[in-house]
Amino acid sequence: MLENILTFYGLNPKQTTIKIFGDGLINHTWKVNASDKDYILQKVNDEVFKNPEAIDKNLSLIRQFLNETYPDYLFVSPLNALNGHSLLKTETGYYRLFEFVEGSVSVNSLTTEAEAYEAARQFGKFTKILSDFDVEQLAITIPDFHNLSLRYKQFVNACQNATGERLKKAIQCIEFINGYKVIVDTYQTIVARNELPLRVIHHDTKINNVLFDSEKNGLCVIDLDTVMPGYFISDVGDMMRTYLAKASEEENDMSKINIRWDFFKAIYAGYMEEMDEVLTDTEKKYFTYAGKFIIYMQAVRFLTDYLENDRYYGQKYEGQNFNRAINQITLLKEYLKIEPEL
């Protein structure tokens, strides 16, 4: 089937090899080795992204803007098929093809402050060069993705409907979440008062969404399906959530979850190198809040899923989402300890 997809792009299947590529959890991705160059073939997960055409339109609008304003920026967007469209709809789903960025590398876990700095700079640069783009042109690809008010409401509903057994097991986590509802209140104030401007935000700033060169200099950001209007705290907060601790959200030994202070400084330095003159004074006041915002929200989402019998994230072992919730609560506690220093 994949060989047939390639023919829509003018590629000869007999002159290509196709191998599974990367470890992404949402879309299916393959690397295509052709006679002239390498490509990335991707099948869009239309269970997560209900409207793939909206993603394609967003990328097309951004590509057109950057071609006119920053033509030298490395923007990795889908290639047009022979029919002139960059999104291919077939009986088995939606596909798209990208040129593979030769000489690029990606990393799955941060090991140095320099990597954190370069990644933060690339995400900052992406938003900066699009600061004059009309953000209202972009479609919302995942509605309410970082809507903390909604996530908290879903958590409250889950507490009301959960089984007695799961409620009993999660009682301390529930009390902690409710004890820091001020984080939700702050978000609601931001929205109600329009304190932060909407910008072109990536919304998924984990480290493997950055391409580096062989010397670990940042090249660009990738995986742009979640690019849509949002607040800068989404990108900064997600970097803090995924960069500050060496341990991942899957770690069950909570003693390993510690905040790497130097990595916070690296995130700040890299992001602000690009965004210092772009962010408003009010936005800058919320820089450290960004970490609380995203870490708290992810703890809420994991705990909500556990209380709802793991219907969203699923589980590979019994209690996985409960453990993930404890993991993120532990990370938030560690963050709160050093917040005055931050």
C-alpha cells in the first residue's frame, strides 16, 4: 500500500526502500530512501487530528508567509503530490511526504544545557518570525488543547463519577490538585482580562521536535500539526515540563525527579534571545508561571484519565496513569520549592 502512495508523488516504488522511522506516538512515520534523495512519509492520525485539511491549510499559509518574509528559514512542510495538493486523501487515510533534512539529527532526551538552550531558541525563533503573521488565519487543530479551565472541569467531573476504589487510591493526589487550584484561577484571570496576546505557538515543544546539525546547533522545529493560536506559556511551560527533570513522565522512582536549575537558565536564555523584544512586559511576568501551568495541567490530565478508567491515554500496565499523575505532581512540588529562586 505504501508503495502505491509513493507513485502519487512521482516516485518509483521499485527504486525506493521504506522503513519505520522515529518513535512518535501519534502519526505513523516512515523514511523513504529513493535514488535521488531521502524523504519522510507520514500518515496523519485522524483520530487525534479530526480535521487533517485544517493542518494542511495552516502549514500552507505559514509557508507562504515565510517564503515572502523569511525565505532562508528552514520550514519543513509537506511536498505537493502530482495532483498539486500537499495532503493526499486515500481509502486508508491521509498521507503527506516531506523532504528529509540531510545532515540533521534529533535527540530523545536532553543531556546538556546547550541542547536545552538551542531548542528553546528555535521555538522562540519560530514564534518570533511569525509575530507579524495574522494568527486569526490559523485553524484550531486540537480544540481546547491547553485549556486549563476545561481540563480542571473534566477532573472535577471524573472525581464525581469515579469508582470508590479509584477515588480511595487517588485521594491524596486529588487533595493536592484541589489545593493548588490557584493555578487554574490565574489562568482564568489571564483569559478573562486578555492579559496575554495570542501568538503562533507550537504547543508541543519536547526535545525531539527540534532538528540539530552534527554539532548540535539548532536548525528548526518540526512536527507542526499542533501549531495554532495560543499563549507563549504553552511553549515555555512544555519545555520546562519536559526539559527540567532528567527523569521522564514514565519514571516510577520519584526520588529521581529533580529540577535541573541550570536547564531552567538555559531555557530562559535561549527563548529570550529571540523573544525578549517580542514579549510584552506582562508576558514576561508569567514566565515562571508557565512551568506551573503545564506541569499542573498534565498532572490533572493523567489523574483524570486514571479516574475515568484510562480511556484516553490507555495503559501498558495496571495503574500507569496513576503513576504518571504522581510523577507530575512530584515534579510540580519540586518546581514550587525553587520557584522563588526562579
